[in-house]
Amino acid sequence: MNSRCGFSTGDVIAGRHVIEGQQESSSSVRTFSANENHSQNKICLKIFRPDPSQTPQSSDEFLPRAKILPALSHDNLAIVHDVQESEGK
């Protein structure tokens, strides 16, 4: 395991995304290149870092809003295929 990012090449996220490598990262988000193991589609995973100041209420508010993103379509927006919570995170 890479202690800097918490994930390493070959790790499987949410039971279906295989990490190929880490891309850019910020203080709040880790970005990885990955493959979906059922389709072998190349994807980008953005994983939010835990925020100690975040309350359970803010997480409860974020997830339903984020799940709306796959329905949005615009030339200036990245396509969001899925929003998931994994292992309570």
C-alpha cells in the first residue's frame, strides 16, 4: 500500500475498479486511472479524502446531491457515470 495515497496499483475499489496508477491529487481529492474489471473500460476515479471537520450530516447531504451528477450532460462537464460510497467512505 502506498502510504501517501492509501491505494496502490492493482488494488480493487468498490469491488469493480482496478487501480492502474495515481494521477494528480489535492488536499481534498485523490485521482487515479483505473479499469472497470467487468468491461475493461478505462476510467478516472476521484476519491475524496476524509475531512475530520466533516460531520455525518454533511456526508448525508453530499451523497444524494452527487448522485444527480450522472444525469447531467454538457460539453463543459466531465461525464460522471457513478457515485458510490465504499466502506462507509
